Amino acid sequence: ETGVTQTPRHLVMGMTNKKSLKCEQHLGHNAMYWYKQSAKKPLELMFVYSLEERVENNSVPSRFSPECPNSSHLFLHLHTLQPEDSALYLCASSQDSGTVSDTQYFGPGTRLTVL
Amino acid sequence: RKEVEQDPGPFNVPEGATVAFNCTYSNSASQSFFWYRQDCRKEPKLLMSVYSSGNEDGRFTAQLNRASQYISLLIRDSKLSDSATYLCVVNRDAGNMLTFGGGTRLMVKP
């Protein structure tokens, strides 16, 4: 299944590094999402974009910076992260962000380790 | 109180058993409800939506009780391949902002 792809799949970075996570959806959807899944915790919604405009920022620290250049691509820029930011970062897309019943399709995730 | 609460399990059941998971949610304004399945080190995938009238998809039956703010998932004739974590998911408000429960882990043994 290649509807939503994410790169890299694994990333190890130091606290002073700058890196970016990439997500691409091939489903023709208008909405894209970033989620964080930490060990022993539920998935947490971080950001939502609809038609390339940010519609939700769920009180995420500024060391995480999203970018949505078009409706098919979503980036998460990372800088000066902390070890507690180590987690699985999941991208998802749906037809629309305002329709309550739209199914969200997830990418395989990027497993991030911050040293 | 957590927005979506689930028993983390694990539920260890033999093949062929019937197993039920429950989930409660705190936001009475929630409108859409789902069960997602997440295999170990994989992404979540939609298992089924949950409708007010209850719905069935093969061996899986989902029920919603709005008055009690309670959702259930019943799996009949469990297969080894059903082993996974089952995520109860509720939309937060009028939009498609989902809130996930912590998941219930199911292990089906031969």
C-alpha cells in the first residue's frame, strides 16, 4: 500500500541537529495531519492542514515547524529537539478536514530517536 | 479524566474465542466514532466506523451507546491474525480532529 508515504522511516539525531520529515499522499486528498505516538501514550494530534492552510496547531512546541507546500506534501521541520521528543511520527491524510466521517489514512511513520 | 479511555489489556484469548473491548469517551459533542487496528511497529488502519444503530462487518460488531458515552467492539471466532492493538477513536468536534484512546492489546493464541 503506497497511498501515504513517509521518509525517512528511521532517524537518529542529536539535540543540536536540524532535520526534516517528509510525507506524501497519492490519494488526491485535501487534508493532511501530523501525529506523535510516544511509548505507552495515545496518538496525539500535532498539526492539521486543509488545502495547504494550517487549521489546527495543537499546542506543539516551536521546535516543531510544519510546512505544507501543496496538498500532496507535508513536512515537519525539527530543530533543537529534546530526548523526550523521541517517538513515532505519523502522517495521515483525508479527503477533507471538516467532514466528521472522513477516513484518515496513515503513512508508515518515522521512528525518531533524539540523543 | 482521559478523553478516550480503554483497558490496555493485554487480552490473551485462544483461537476461536469471542472477545469484547470497551471504550468510554468524555466529550458528549462527539459525532463520529471508529475502531482502528494497529499492528506492532506499523501504522493505524481503519477497522470500522461505529454507527448509532450498531454495525457488523464479518466477525466484527461495533456498538455505540451515546447516553452512556460508550463504544464496544466484539470479535467472534478469533484468528491468530487478529492479534494487534485496537484503538478507539472519537472525533473531537464538528471537524475531523480525532482523539485516540491508548489502545487495547489483543493476543490470540493457538
